[in-house]
Amino acid sequence: MPSVTILQRVLSGKTAPCLSRLLLLRQVNKFSDSATTKNDSSNTSNIDESQNERAATDAESSLGEENVSRLLKEAATYSDAKDTNWTTSPYPADAPIFVEEEVKSNIDPLDTCIVLFPGQGTIKVGMVQKYLHFPQARELFEIANEILNYDLLKLCLKGPQEKLNQTYFNQPATVVSSLAALEQLREERPRVFETCKATAGYSVGELTALIFSGALSFENGIRLVSVRGAAMQYASDKCHQGMLSVHCAPQASLLQACKDAEKWAHDCGVEMPICQVAVYLYTQSKILAGNIQALEYIEKNAKKYGLFKLTRLPVSGAFHTKLMEPALKSFCKILYTLQFNDFRCHVYSNYKAHSYGNTALIKKYLPKQIMSSVKWEQCMQLLYNRPAGTAFPRTFDVGSGGRMSTILKLINTKAYEHCIAV
């Protein structure tokens, strides 16, 4: 008899009639912290429909700083989410729990696999359409819609792209879309869950990887990414900031360029000038982030520092820099309330560039990841490091439209030869 996933059991005939009621109850209660201070005597069973409509309208409206601040305060509660009996994991119920001391002999590397997930900025309007004929993919969006209190699937399918690009919406969309793509992998290559030895996710994709590993339930993952997106949107609105992709010549002076850019920004009146490497993408390419004035300096003086092929990223924040500090309080507030399950495979940390040793480190590494450089190249080098002559495992690039496999090719060509984009 084929294995039945927790998600399938949740959505089975016995449980499905209760699902909407359970999720609706969480939808009503997730703003409980703020509601309690306003009216301790209010009864959560009496749903104020007009308030719900206004909340949905606010989420759909343009994200000014005041509105984002309010949404962030509300989203950061989720204090009622205590019942974990119905939580969802991508893993089949009978999949083995990860064992640190694995037997390496007599294992053909091609019988193992690695799964990679993308970060913010990869999803385009309509991309998820091809996954929706897998029933569980659509169910994931339905659960996410209830938790987020807006129609994420509609946004992913119809846009507009400008709205989907906003951090507040894009981060949840990236995670759910990647997990929807995983349903295609489950259908076409079901042994992935048995043979996967390691997973990694780029930036917000690290949350997707943690959900995939079984350490974080889907429901808690959506709550966490919702707050992360809102918090980083809030930090982005504090000042004009952004990100800039650069290619480096062999003689490039990247560190000096960042120092000079910060000095220029300071002379322009920026109180806390920041310009630093936000992402170590691959040897020739880095992503810088900081104040707009600092990035403009880099653009105007690129040749002087041995930099070329400069491209602004379609984001409004200097992610993975000190400018994200205002996001930490709300993110940590929800992170510290969560419980984690055992890893079913290695998960590689962007912050440390090696795998989590235990689930306790999740609460330590994820906040640091928001303000620290993403060491993607270092993760990939360690992940695919093996003796000469040893075959490489299969790699599945899930949900990026091929971007993660392209980056892998620029880091490790031999590993890329066994990479399949889903």
C-alpha cells in the first residue's frame, strides 16, 4: 500500500470537513494580542465580518510604511497556533528520520539526491499554473490563503507583477510556489524523499528547505515567512536602499569599493551608510546591498574598482545587511515560539555555510541570516565537495525556473551535469 502523507491525511474525508473551521478559527484568533488589549471581554466566536474585509483590503492595498508597520504588528502574533496535531509536512509518514551516522559504503551517489530552492525575485505571474493540476499543490495554496488572510494564489496567477514583487507578498509566494513545484517532483520521482541527503535554499528559500526537511511544519513555515516578509518590508521602508549584482574582474577591489561608497553616502548626508556584500553568488559574481546613494557611487565608479555587468535587483531592500536590523524584533518574536521536528536530511545554513547540527540552531541562525551575507557559493562548494573520481548525486532545482541550476553550473560544472530543473 503506498505511503500516505500527513497532508493527504489532513485533507482526507475524515479531516477535510474540519479543516476550514480550524483554519478560520486561526484566522480570527491570529490577531489576538492586539485584539485583547482593545477589548478583553470580546468573544472570538463572534466574527466581525467588516473587520475581516478591512484586513483583507489592507493586505491588498499599497504598502506604505504606516500600513506595513500595522500589518507587521498584527502578523507577528499567531500566539494561538498551539495545536500541532494537524500540521502538514511534505514527507510521507513512513519516511525514515535522518540519522547522523549514515553508512557511506555501497551507496551509489546517483541513488542519492540534493534539493535546491530559490529565493525572492524568481517567481513571475503565472509560473505556478503548471503545478496546479497536482491536487496537493492547490491545497497548499488554500491553506496558505487562510493563514495569510489574502488570496495568494490569485496574486500568483493574475498579478500584477509589480505587486507580486513586493517583499510582503513575494516571500510567502516564493515559499508556497516552491513547495507546489515539489508536488510535481513527488508525482514524477517519489523516491526523492527516501534518497535526499541534503537540501539548501537561497535566502528565504532556506525556510522552504526547512519545511522540506520536516523540521518545520508547513503551517508554521507560512506564519514565519509571512512575518519575515512583512518585517523586511518594514525595514526596507526606513530609508532608500537596494541591491546590486556585480561581476568582479580578477584584480577587483570590492572591499575598497564598499568602503568608498559608504564614505560617499555619509558625505551625502546618510546617517548610517551601508554598502556590503549581501550574497556570495559564485566566484566572479557578488550581490552588493546598501543605501541607494552608496549603490549609485558603485555604479558610477565601477570601472575604477574592476567591476562590470552591474544590474539592479527588483527589490526595495538591502537584504542581508545591517539595514535589516528593524526586522529582527518581530521575526524573533514568532520564531522563538515555534517548535521543530527532527531533520530528515541535512539542511545547509546561508549564514554558516554548513549544515545545521541540530534543530536548536534554527532559532540562532535564521535571525542572523537576515542581517548577514548569504554564503551561497560556500554552501555549494561544501555540499558538492568529494574525492576525485567520485560520482555526483542527482540535484533537483525546485521552483526557480532553472535559475538555481544555472548558478550551480557556474560553481561546479560536474555537479550541474546531474541537475534537473523542476
